[in-house]
Amino acid sequence: MMRKLDQRGVASFEFVVVAAAFFTLVFAIFDLGRYAITMQSLRSLAGAGARAAMINDCYTDAVLKGMTPSCSGDYLPDDKKKALAPFLYAGGLSPTLSTATGASALTTTASQPGFTMLFPIWGTALNAPSASTNVPF
């Protein structure tokens, strides 16, 4: 006659296996979603910074005169940045915006220093998000 095996603890073991995979997936989705929102906010901030730099007298006057503009710096005030990308100011962080003139384009770069992914499996590859916009002249 066969003896029935002890089944105590099987359900809790199955729960641990399934829950670990499930919660890993949920936290990874949250973390990647947070990164995607940050990147989209940086793209919109870089675009707004490029528009502000084009409206500036430095760029407009130089292009109308057929010269190469020599614009640099941040042409977007902080209150406009907060209105355009409020998510970037969460947790005490503050984005940076810089404009530089190259040989054939005005480049505006927005970055988020201090941003770190919450889930350690990504490493440090995604910890310094930045976005750029080029305006040719």
C-alpha cells in the first residue's frame, strides 16, 4: 500500500515562487514607466528651450543677417520649466537646460542630474537621462 506524502507547505512555496516573479514584474514596470515619463519630460523641456533660444535676439538677428549665431546658456526661466515639466521637480530634483552653438546647428540639451532607477537590475546605464534638440541654421 502506498503512503500519502505530506503536502503541508506546498501552497506557501508556490505563492513565494509566483509572488516573487509577479512583484519583480510590477516593480520593473513602475520603474521603466518612471524613466519613460522622465525622458518625455526632458524631450519637451529641450524643445521648449530650443524655441526660447530661437526667439532670443542672439539667434534671430544672426540668422537674418546670414551669420552664425553664438548663443549659449539657458533661455528658459525656472517657472516656465516647472510649468512645462513638473514631474522633473519631484523628490527635490531639478533639471538642467543648456544651449550651445555648433558648426551648423543650435543644440539644446535637457538633463536630470541625480536621477536614479529604483530597481537595481538596470545597473547605472539609465541613471543619467538627457534629451537634445538640434535647430539647424
